Amino acid sequence: MERTSIGIVLNGVTGRMGYRQHLVRSLLAIREQGGLLARDGSRIWPELTLVGRNEAKLAEIADRHGLTSYTTDLAAALADPSHQIYFDAQVTAQREKAIRAAIEAGKHVYTEKPLAEDVAGSLDLARLAAEKGIKNGVVQDKLFLPGLRKLKRLVDSGFFGRILSVRGEFGYWVFEGDWQVAQRPSWNYRAEDGGGIIVDMFPHWHYVLEQIFAPVTSVTAHIATHIPERVDETGQIYKATADDAAYGIFELAGGIVAQINSSWTVRVNRDELVEFQVDGTHGSAVAGLRECRIQHRGTTPMPVWNPDLPVTEDFRSQWQTVPDNEPFDNGFKVQWEAFLRHVVDGEPFPWDFLAGVRGVQLAELGLQSAREGRRVEVEELSL
């Protein structure tokens, strides 16, 4: 079958997300399945060029996966006319400059979030992309996870009746780096390097809330740096200057209230690392990354508060499991496939730079709310 080759520059592939989710589990997986079917019957085939700062690491990754194209020279990669797409999975502080260069070089751009470190920079990129007429997108992977796709199915079916509230719990204990190696890079805990859990997670919560439930109209946030010192990758103690926990209340259009706790200093006592409970007049649901359980109003039991007696009800057993009813692929891969079809066939892709700007805006307003100790309204943004 005929191939439609599309050159992709992958910047930041030596990092955890860039390597595991985007290279191995998305683009290489697409190649392993024989490419992606295009509208004209050909197979879209990603031709990959790896970019990073460490040539030895790039060479090792390329050799491991049978790739031949890699470079530490981003400018040269962007100047190559065989490359149509630029993808960025670098640390946040390096992203805006590289994306701007890619846009100026006429490349379509797909990027990890956040789009840039602040709203001004993010909006400038969105406007530049619109001016240059390049296709653009921001990773919003959680929308494609099985648990949240089932939750969206319930919302669209009217299962909840009038939705009242959303409660989210996200996080796990990230080791300090002394007696056990930390699971996250040290820059995540330095504000000067673009770290912080609000900057990392509020853009996620924005698209989850906006695209599954309703637009966010205000935010009230409290942040904390619970672990003031950590140990970096070289064994050196450093001061943690970024927030490692954030407690947010979000008001949504239509009167829905969402509360989401995000923490790298919490030990997990739930079925999945993130869970959302949605309560409505007709039913409730608890959704994680993969599973989703429901309780309809017709099967809701009648608990009675009596602290003098032991609990005899098994509350978890009173919920039903939502069936898959369809195959679920890797969420990052599904969105990559959608972006490739957007570039090649012009199919719609709503997760664009402006959607990414709104995520950065919510993070920025969350930090403002925490700093000023007040509720902050979310104003509508446009190009």
C-alpha cells in the first residue's frame, strides 16, 4: 500500500514523557501497526528525527529502535524541508523559544503542555500560528483515557440529570531523593526552572472540566510546599521553591462546583492515581484513568448516620462498573493519530493552541488566587 510520509522533529525525546509516551507508545506504535490510514487510502507514515542536547543519549535511543536520524542542532532540523511537523516535550522553560522558531520555519506544531510559561507568551504563540496558517495542537491526553471517555459517555447520555459537583483527587508520594530516588526530575520542584504542581496540573484540570462538563468561570486555590528540601539527581540537597500541593475550587458554567486536590506529598488510598467523583440529581459516578463506576438514583441506598455502631454496609459493592463497550488504545497515541489526520487530511482538531492558552491561564490565575487569598474570575480569551 502507498505511503504518505510525514517528517516529524521530536524535541525532548530523552525525557520520560517524550520517550515513553510519544516516541515508543505513540509514533513507533503507529509505525508498528503499518502506519495510519489516510482519507485517500494511503498509509500515513511518521518519519522521525530525534532532537536533544545529549548526542550520546540520542544515538543510544535511535540505535535501540532502529532509527537513523538524530541531531543536537534544532535549527538545522527545522530548516530541513522534509520535516513538516515539530513536536516539543522539553522542559517548560525551553518550549516557547523552540515553538516560535518552528512556526517561523513554517512547521505544523504539536506540543506537550503547558504551551509556554505564562499567558502572554502562550497567546503570542497562538496568534503567530494563526497568522502563519500552521496547524497546531496541545497534548490533552487525559481526555482519551478509558475512564474519562466512559465518564464523557455518561455526561452525553444525560445519566447524571443536572450535574451538581465534581470532586477530584490526584497525586502520590514523590520520594525526596535521599533514602529513595525521586520518581520525578528535580526541576519540577524549582519555580525558577518552571516547576510547580499548579503549572503542571491545572492545565490538565482545565481541559478535563471544560470539555467533559462546562467552561471554568472562577478559581480559588491554596498552594503549599510541604517538602522544603529535596535531593537532586547528583545527590545534592536543594531548596524546593515550587508548590508541591494545590487545593483548588473551580466554579463552572451552569452552577457546577468542582474541587480538585493535586499533591506530590500524598500516599495513595484510592483505586487509581487520579479519581473524579461526579454527583448529579439522577446519578453519580467515580472515574479513574481506566475504570468508571456508577450509582443511579433508583439504586441509591439510604445510609443513616450512627457513630455508636460499626459500619455494616459495603458501600463500594453498591456501585456498578461501566463496561468498555469499545476498544481503548493508548491516549497519547489516539491524539497523535488525530493530529496526523488533521495535518494530512484536514480533519478537525479542537485541542489547538488556544485551548492550551486557556490551560495556562487557569494555572496563572490559580497562582494569583493563592498569592492574594481570594477567588479569581476567569475571563474569556480570544486571538
